[in-house]
Amino acid sequence: MPIRSSVAALALLAVTQHAVPQTLDFEASQFQLFDLEERLSAGVDLADADGDGDLDVFLANGRHWAQPDFLYLNVEDGWLPVSRQIGKDNGPSYIIRAGDLDGDGDADAVVVRDSVPAQVFLNDGTAHFTLAGNVEGSDGPARNALLTDLTGDGVPDLVTVQRRGGVRLFAGLGDGSFVTPISLPGDLNGSTGIDMADFNRDGRPDLAIACRDGGPSYVLFNMGPDGWAAEPLPESAGDHRQTVAGDFNRDGNADIVLGSTGGTMKMKLGDGGGNFTPGRTLGEEGRAIQSLAADDFDGDGDLDIVEGTREQTNRVYVNDGHARFAPIELDDLEADTYGIATGDMDGDGLPDLVFANSGAPNLVMLSRVSPATEG
């Protein structure tokens, strides 16, 4: 797959009257390609697995079929020349999530699979992993997951999203194991996307759930000891595969973006009290969104959006600070992008892109910001 050395630049709007306009580029080379056997990659996450201070790549392969999962070690500036298989058995993996599950300070991994139980792999501190066991009650057609502290005890919890079977919460015990899951409320059959933010500003993380099959998408409010409350998002019925959450219009409140398999993205603007109003529609019909992520790629203080699509070029939508977005086409990347992770792979302070492509090589793209040229 040919990769241009500098991909699609765009002069950005200044966030304030005195800000200097910037140009955002994304660079890639043949050395940023990884997993060249073109497996059915579906999920990707970033964490420092070997303790050397940079981000390594956790990769889930297989989707519905048995394939191996890998750790790729970041040797320098997003170059991933060393890989290790995570686990001895192959499986139908959709998602991999990294976090410190046993409190020893290193990054462990949970591999979430299709139809068979998720598995926990503990890191010995040198990026070698040992199977600690299955996550009981996690079997089913899982399509997404979060690994984060939802119960407020400082221990990562696991939330899995099932295409059929809804959303399940597994509270972490701090030793690499989880308690029996609870099913979260709401008509969540057809759910495939998940993200997290405090939508009602009560200090507890809530969940945004993207649902397919014509039903509405949901917000699940974390009520602490009182459990969870489900509220459908207004005007969200459709086939929404993925979601991202964050403050996109810089009003201090968390918003939600839903990505449709039909190609468009719907923005829902939060008021900080748990209510949402429809915002702008982004993208265009026919682009078949497979994955979404949000990060501040140009360092201007607001959240941009990256879109992974089915067998089309992916895009970054650059935010002007007021939830108005300008698209950047990531040329030469026509793949079935099931997973996106963002993080600083080369140590320059800006988040970069890591794409998990099904049936094509995976790719690291490094972000670059420079003063805009007049022309």
C-alpha cells in the first residue's frame, strides 16, 4: 500500500483573534506499517507496556475468526519493529484494552472476543504476558469495550458492548479478576459503540452508547450507589456504529458524536445537566463509518475527530473551537478501518493516529503542525 510522506495539509481557522493559524499534516512511511500479513485487525489500544516511557501498540485480530493478538513495541518515533503474541491461543478478537489490572504499575490487557469469553493477560513488567483467566459472563457478540474506573474505587472496571445482549459492567477486584457482571438498563440490543464522559457534571463518569438496527442511541447515567439510569438520545434513531464524547464546542459541557454506517455523524450538544440538543451533522453519505476517535491533533485546545471507514480514505475533521469542522483527507489509506487509537507515538507532544485495518496493513500516522503559509 503506497503511503505519502506528508498527507493532506489544511490551514486551520484561528481559535482566537490573536492566535496564529496553523497547518496540520499527517506523515507516514513504509516504516509506520505493521502487521503486514493483513490479518482481520479490529481493535487497537496504546500503553507503555515495557516501561521505557513511550507508547506501545496492543492489537486485536480476528473479528469472527480465530487469529493471534499482538503487542508491537515502539522502538523509536512510532516505529514498531518488534512484536510479541499475546496469549498462546488464537481467537475471534474485536477489542483489546490496556490498563493496570493488578496494581503493580504496568499495563495489562483484556482481549474482548466475539461469542467466546474475554480474557485477561497480566504483564510481568517487561512486556511479557501471562493468561490470568477468562472474564466469566462475557461471552456473546461483543463489539466494543471500555476499561476504566466506573465505581470510584480506583480499580479499572470492564464494560462490554454486545451487538445482541446489551451492555455489561464487570467491576474490577484489583487482582486482574472481575465480579459477576450486571446488565445496564435500556433497550440496548444492537449496541456497538461506547465512550465515557461526565454528562451531568455530578463527578461520576457516564456512558454514551451507539446503537444500530434502527433504534435510538442512549446515555447511561452513573447514579453511584443507586445504579444506572438510561435515557435515549433525542433524534438518534438509526444505524449508529460508533460514538465519541467530549466538549466539542468549548462550553465546559460534554457532547456526543454518533457515527452512522451510512456515512454521516450526528452531534448532540450537552448542557451539563444531562440534556442534549441536536447539533451539526458532519461528514457525507456513503462513507460507511466503522470507527471514531477524538483528540486535539493540532494542539489548539479543542477536540478534533478522526473517522475510519470501510474501503475508503479516512478523514480527520479539524475543529475551529466552535464545533465547526473542516475535513482533511488522509490520502492513500483505503482500508476497512475497524479500530483507531490516538496518542503521542513520537514524543513531540501531539497525539498521533494508529489505525487497525481489517484485511490490509495497519498504520501509524504522525501529526505535524507548522505555521500556515499564505497563498
